[in-house]
Amino acid sequence: MENKSKSIRLDQGVFKVILFASLVIIISVLLVGTIVYFITEKEAVKKLKEKDLAFIAESIASSVNGRIERAKETSSLLAQDPGIIRWVSSGEQDVQAGKDAMDRIKKLAKEFDYSNAFIVSTITKHYWGENGSIIGTLKESNPEDQWFFKILAAKQEATVQLDYNAQRQDTFVFVNVLMGDINNPVAVAGVGMSLKSLSEEFTNYKYGKNSNLWLVDGTGKIHLSDKLEHDGQMLEAFLPNPIKSIVMTAGQKEGESNFQPHIMEYTNEKGELIDLISYPIKASANWRLVYQIPRSETVGFLSTIKVNTVAAALISIFAIIFIFYYVSTRLANPFKRALQLNEELESKVLERTKELLEQKEKLVDSIDYAKRIQEAILPPKERLNNLWNEHFLIWNPRDTVGGDFYWVKTFDSGYLVAVGDCTGHGVPGAFMTMVSVSILNQITNESNKEDPAHILQRLNELIKQTLQQEQGRSRTDDGLDLGLCYVSNEGSLIFAGAKSTLYVSDGQELKIFKGDRKSIGYNKTDNSYLFTNTAVEANKTASVYMISDGFIDQNGGPKNYSFGRQRFVQMLQEVMNMPLSEQEPYFRGRLETYSNGEPQRDDITLLAFKVG
């Protein structure tokens, strides 16, 4: 009887524990689900406003700007054609020149698929079209011809006009370029193109059944939409007047950029929350893209998430309760089992910790070994001290080893000095520095040592050969940026750079010498690309600075921006009268202060020396 009573009390205790635990689980799951739902909704709206709407507007704007910029280039080619200029200037008297001009117009219209191409002479007022004939003679008294005389009066080299044709249900863009002197042009040339195909792109970019995407002019007239019935209508037909006013002036207030999207939200007459973005078009200060979408469509997927979350929560609750009940009532003494599980867990943790420590030791040993190898190929301090009376070096790999290197080599006639920035960081970058230094030594043993540009060309060829990147056979695309100087015993300096810049200061003026815009070894650099030598006037007291982009790219400051080349140049001007020995701590301190605890983004190298 006593055992039975104990059993009942035990069952009641277990039941109470199970009931309490179940309630805790239910409340926890419901609380977590609710919090997750609201966080998801908040982040979805945030993503919509900060990324999705801006991406859609920027993508469409980029497409519109791209087409108009291409039309501007085509119109400029037409307006700058010497043969056409001579023909128009002669009053269209040369028949053969006129034929050549018409062939040119026809070819441009056909090749670039423009709706029309034209030349209007200011001498004869003849309007020549893409079919090679005179379409008409423009008169200032004719209202339909006023566009021509307004363009002449504006004296702007290029103008862009947007026109919606209701009969064709199409929007056209006309680009007009003055031919000859803008103060006394001989003609207006240009092209016209249809934007109808953009309507299909609008449909591809937008999402949501009730969203709208419009291209409007400065008056609010819709010239292009994903819905043809909207074309030609005014924006106030779809937006409240206060919202329309904000849309049309957004980005034009003092202190705002004309090419930054303006995102807002408003409530329509049905009480629906609407998200909207206004994005000015770069091609014209009066054009802008307007995209609106109901909030219910952007976060509609959350309803499905809510249902799925509730279903998952219920399933999880029942599953956890069942497992908890089974574990509490069917298995052996829970406390004993907990101890056993704890011992097993501790054993596994210790075993895994030991494995991780062993792996870490092996990895650290490998990296330390790589560091020793990399330091072995770099010039030692003694060599730099023997070469220059005044110099300093900042070499800070982002990791223990890195992809930056510095290199010097002396000859009877002078010496070579280089600073390189290879692909990658850490061990991969270090491997690239070893390959690069090895090839540099090979080249300078067999080539003209006084021709840095030739050395860069040979380095480009041999890097591609070594990595099998000559004809795109390699799955890699590795290379480096490099600045290389030859300094003769007489003090003359020749510089060649592959995406590298040289800074030279004589204590009064800072001179900047930019290298070629091609890197070394990459697929985009042709095997036979010829780099350029630059003779640098530098007296023996001049200070020379060679850097990798790690210093300039380091982020920090109040807005977490990159240090920047402009700030670096300003710093060089501040220290130009300081000895190099005092400049090194100044550079280090400025960089440390600017980064303000931000992790190092890239390998950093700065080498400075006096020529004499």
C-alpha cells in the first residue's frame, strides 16, 4: 500500500513537472514565433525601401540613361563628321558630298535601329531625313518648327527631348546636337528612338499586380508605363496632389543630389499603405521614374509565413511534449541519465577540443613557415639601410603573411626599387609574392635594367606563362599591381607603373605620377601590352613615396569611409618638410587614428626614401 502511494505521488509529481514544462514550452514557442514574425515584417519593409525599390528604379534608370547616352554619342558622331560639315557649310551644293552625307545618315539609323536620323541646315533650313531626301523646309513662323529655333537660341551643344505620340501609343526620345560652333552652328543633327520596348522591361522589373511604374516629365505627364492605358495621362490621376508635388520636387531641394532616389510612403483614399520611390533620370533634370506598390503586396508573403509558423509551432509543441513525457517516464533515472550524458558530452568536447588545438598548431606552424619564407625573399633592413641614408618602411600584412611585397636590386649603374600588390591575402597572396619576386630577379638578370616599362612587360608575359593564363586556359585570373623605379647613380629616376602611382616631394611641391591603367598577369591585360616609362625630375633631397592600395582603402572615420587618395595626398603635403624618420610615426598614427579600431581591410605597404 505504501509503495502504491509513493507511486501515485511520483506520478503526480511527474505529471506536474510535465505540465509545467509543457506550458513553458508553449509560451516560449508562441512568444518566439510572434517576435520572429514582427522582426521579419520589419526587415521585409526595410529591405523593400532600402534595396528593392532603389534597385528597380536604378536598373530602369540605367537602361534609359544607357540608351540616351548611346544616342548622344551617335548624334555627336553625326555632328562632328567633317564631310557632312563641309557639305552643309557649302549650302548643300556638292552633290557627291550630299550623297555621302545621306549614306552616313542611313547607315547610322539602320545599324543602331533608330526611328529616324536627321540634319537640319541653319543656312537653307532644309530638313534631311534618314531616307536621304528633304522632308521639309523649316520656318520660324511655323509653330511646329519652333523646336529647331529654340535649340539654336539655347546654344547648348546637346539637348534631349521627350515626346509621347498618342496615335502611335509610343514615346520617342530625340537627341539634338549642334554642328560646328555652338554660337554660330551650321546645322542641327540628331537621332530619334522609340522607348516602347522599355515597357516590356518595366513589366519584367516590377512585381505585384497593383504596382505601377511610370516615366514622367517635369509637368507630371506619363510618357511611358508598364500599362499602355496610363501613357499620356497626368500623374495626378493616380496620386494625391500633395504626394505628386513631393514626387516632382524630390531630389531638387538644397543639399540633395539630383540623382539619389527619394523613397516615401503614404495612405491612399482606401486606407491602404503605399510605398513609392521617385528617381530622377540623369539624361534630363525634368524626367524621373516613379514606382508605387501597395504595402499589402510587398509583405503579402508574410501571411503564408504566419500560417506556416503556427503550424510548425503546433507540431513542435506536440513533438516536444511527447518526447519530454517519454524521456521523463520511460527512461532510467533522469538524474543518472543526465550525469551520463554530461560525462559523454564532456568527453566529446575534450576530444574535439584536442583535435582543434592540434589542427590550429599545424595551421599556425604552416603560416609561420610561410612567413619565414616570405621574409626571406624580401630585402632585409640592413640592405635598405645600406641603399638609402634616409628612408622608412611600413609593411603590415592583413594576416601573418600577405600579398604585398617590396623589392630592391642594385647594379653598377644604379638600382631598382618596387612595391607590389598581388591578388589575395594570407598564404595565397604570399605565394603570388614569391612567384613575382622570383620572376623579377630572373628578368633583371637578363634584361635591360634601366627600362622599368620593359621589365613590367616581361613580368606580365612570364606571370601569364607561369600561371598558364596566356590564352585563358587557366581557371584562375591572378596577377598584381606594381610600381617600379630605376634610380641611376647620377640621381635620375625613371618610373613605370601597373595601376600604381608614384609621389615625389622636393619640400616645396608634391608631384604625382600615375602609371598605366593595366595590371600585370590578369586575363584583361594583353600579353604584348606595352607599359610606359616616365622620367621623373627629382633632386637628391627629393622624397619618393611608393604605396599599395591597402593604405588608401582602409576604412574608418566617422562615416566608416575609405581613407582615400585625396586625404593621403593632403597628408604628404603636411609632412613634406619633416625628416623621413619623423614621418613614419606620423603616418602610422594617422592611419591608426582614422581606422579607430576597424579591422585592417587589406595588406598595407608604404616605402619612402630620399633619392640621394
